[in-house]
Amino acid sequence: MGGLQGRGAGIARRDGGREMTERGGRSREEGAMAGALARRSASRAATPAGGERTVVAAPVQRRRARTRVGKSKDPDYKLGSAYVLESVHDEVMAELVRPEVKALLIRQFGRFGVRHAPKKAAYSDLVELLLRRWLEGLDEELEQEG
């Protein structure tokens, strides 16, 4: 009596035999079954009482094209991470909000060619300023040592 035992024994499955779920790995918690039910409900709602179906096209919503903004999207910039003592980082962040420190940094950004947001002194701008100043004085320091 060679009947099937268990759940679908002997049937090859595309997912490698894993248990199927309604979610199916889709975003927004919408699985294949939920999507099929939603489409079915929508088609029934569009059917008039006479039984003839009419196709209703959904309005196409187009996203507004936005220009790339910020250094993270600029191909001229590269993310360079570094580990800094927490106490140093916290102290720097506290200084960056002081108006007189911000004004001084903004003047220095202009002098050294650091691109920054108007009237804003960010941590990454300060790091770039310090690295540029270090590079500028590097040859002098090497000559003095040698």
C-alpha cells in the first residue's frame, strides 16, 4: 500500500524542501497568498452586477527626480572611518555647537578649500581640514627631522 506519508513526501520542491510560509520573503509583510487575495478582491470589486468585468488601470505614480545631495553621494568623496576616544569625540562635538568655534572653522574651511554646508561646521569637515593641514606641513616636518 504505497501511499504518501508526511507532508508531500516524494515531491521535489524548488525551495530545497523548506517549509513554505505565507510571507515568502517579501517586503511589507505581503506574501504571495496575501497578494493573490488582494488582487482577487480588487477584481471582484471592479465587476458590475451584470457580471461583465471592466479593466481599471491604476494611476501611475512617478517619483520626482531628486538631485544627489551630500558628500555620501559625491564620487569625489570617500568614507574614511577611524576609531577616536569617546571622550575626545564628545568634547569635539560639544565645541562644534559653540557659535565662535563654528565661525572660526567656517573661515578655515574657506582658506583650505574644504567643502561644507552653508553656515555649518560638521565633524567630517573638521577631519578633512585637519588632514589637509597635516599634509600641507608634512614636507616641512620631514625636512626638519632629516
